[in-house]
Amino acid sequence: MWEFVALYLKHDMKVPQFYGKWPFVRYVGLQEPASVLASIFNLLVHIVGLYRLRRYTSPKAPLYWFWHIFALVCMNGWIWSTVFHTRDTPFTEHMDYFSAFSMVLFSFFSAFVRIFEQVFCSEVIGAAVLMISFFTYHIYYLAFVHFDYGYNMRANIGIGGLNALVWILWSWRNRRTHRHIWKGALFIILALSSVGLEVNDFLPIYWILDAHALWHFSSALITPLWYSFLIDDCNYLHEKLKVKVN
């Protein structure tokens, strides 16, 4: 592959992607070292975020345990992202794509949970059934029918866009009663803006740092803001519950 890259550069031609992927220089056996580092960074951010959630909120707070599940889903996604960017095989690629979509879909589901402030109600259960059905179809289609990169991208952007819309509308509606809500809204806006890095790809800088890795780094930088929102929101719901009980 690098022989072809040298020829393209020698003739001042644009270096293309090979089989849909950029050429990267390997370090200590890592196929995409910058993306591996960014994925580990994201994993650590979620671990620290969950630790802070457990430390600064009460287990009696509504949705306390639900956000544990959210954090575990995200950790699983970043573990597979690390594995895939370390060694690209059909299996690791599938697991990376599937777990990444699980994060996007679970985030969308969490919006419904937060709106209704509980998991076990007819509206949330109905949303769960629809999303589990779509997730099952998504995995089946990619795994057994056709591993379509374009379809996977559209599915992630579509669900991600709906997720952002629901969270922003909910934030706007509750902006006067939830003083901490700006943190969640700002995170959603920043996360939505960062998608531009994934869509507008470019040749890796020094054959190491590409747009995909920068996108992962950006998500790690803004995720602490989301956990700060979750901590404040759990405490808000807890206080609301105590007032209701009393």
C-alpha cells in the first residue's frame, strides 16, 4: 500500500482511501494509534464520570441506576472502538459498528426515560420495544444481509439527529425550572457540531491523526459536561421526590 502512496505523492496526486480506509503508520502494532488513544481517553472519561455520579448522588435518586446502565453501554462501545482501531478485522469492525450504534440508540432512549422520569411506564416501554426492534433489524441487516457503510452512517446520523432534537426541545421547555439544564443542552449542541469532523474527512496528518480520531478526542473532551448534568439532574430529581413524599 505504501508503494502506491509514494507514487501518488511523487506525481502530486491526491492519495485515495484504500478499501474505504486511509493509510496509517503503525506504532507498537496499533493500526490507528490516534484513534486507539482517543478511544481509551473516552473509556476513562466514562469510568470517571460514573465514579463521580456514584460519589455525588444518592442511590435513592430517580434514574440513578438507569444512568449506570447508560455508562456501561458507553464503556462497552469505547472498549470495542479501542479493539477495532488496534486491529481491524471483520469481527472487530462489526463489533465496533454495532456497539457504536447501541450508544446512539440508547442515548435516544434515555431522552424518553428522562422526559417521563421513570423507566417502567407505558410510554417508555413502548419506546423501548420500538428501539430494540430497530436495533435487532439493524444488526441483522449489517451482519447477514449486507454490511452497508452508507446505510449505517445514515442510521446513526438519523437517530443522532432525532436524539439531539428531543433533548434540545425538552431543555428549552424546562429551562426556567431546571437551573442545571444548560449543561445538557450545551453538551448536545457540541456533540452535534462535532459530527462535522466525521462527515468531512481528510487525509491523516503525518499519517496518524485523521478526522475520525479528532472526532473521538472531541467527544472525550465534552463528555464530562454531560456527567455534570447527570449529577445535577439526579440531585434535582431526588430533591423533587423528597418534597413530594413529605
